[in-house]
Amino acid sequence: MSIPSRLSNYLQQHGTRYELCMHPHSRSSAETARSAHVPPSQLAKAVMLEDQHGCVIAVLPADKSVMPHEVAELLGRQELRLVKEPRLGELLDGCEPGAVPPVGMAWGMETVVDDELEQRELVYLECGDHESLLRLTQEQFHALMHGARWGRIGRAPMH
């Protein structure tokens, strides 16, 4: 699958340079990191949250879990909840279900990025399917996320 047109246009408009990396089909961000031979801490996964005011994309390392309360607090919202997977396809035209690109701005959605991604030399992004990633340097990623909010929104998953 090619990069969804909204994402492709957004990357082009912002002059984002990236490398496209293909990997075997995967069903989760942890599996993507393994199959693409990428450290989970460098894979920026997107989690879509919503409330009555609309949707928000939370971007965090694949080895972290999102803290919806922290995202809500950062944005001055009451309570955010996870968007159910069937609805993701409706909201993100051109993307396969469950393959949410962490560039919500391309779809006009507010985007919040976890501070931990600021410390990564390389950042990999899902790009709308389950078989390819965008590889960006820290400078490219930071430029792409211009306009997003940053904060501590992730934590190690509880087992």
C-alpha cells in the first residue's frame, strides 16, 4: 500500500525528508518493531482518543502505554477515552484499520507527543498500513511535529 494521500501531501507541504522502510505484515506496534528490527522506544505509535469536542492523536514510544488523563489535562479537557477500532477507519481515510499514522495534523486533528520521543536520534512512524514505516532523524521528526503539544503522556505498561 502507498502512503495515504493526506499524509503524503502533508509531508510534501512541510518539506519533510524521510526514508520509507518496508517490513513483514504486523498486527501491533510491538510486532512492527520486532519485524522491522527497530527498538520499540524509537517507534512512534499513535493512539486515538476522543471526547465530545472531537479526536486527539497521542504519539508515544511503542514500549509505552498512553495515559488519557495526562493528555486531557495537557489540553484542558475533562476526560478522553480510546476510540474504538471500527471508527478509526472512518476518521482516517486512506489508512488500514489499526494503522494510525502519528501525524494527526494531516487529518486536522490535535496531536500530543510524548517528551520521550524528543530524546531519540531516529524516529520511525507508522504510515497508514501494516507493512511500512517512515524513518526520520530527530530534526526531521521535530520539524514535522511543529504545532503539536508535547508532554509526559506515556508510562511503562503494567503487567
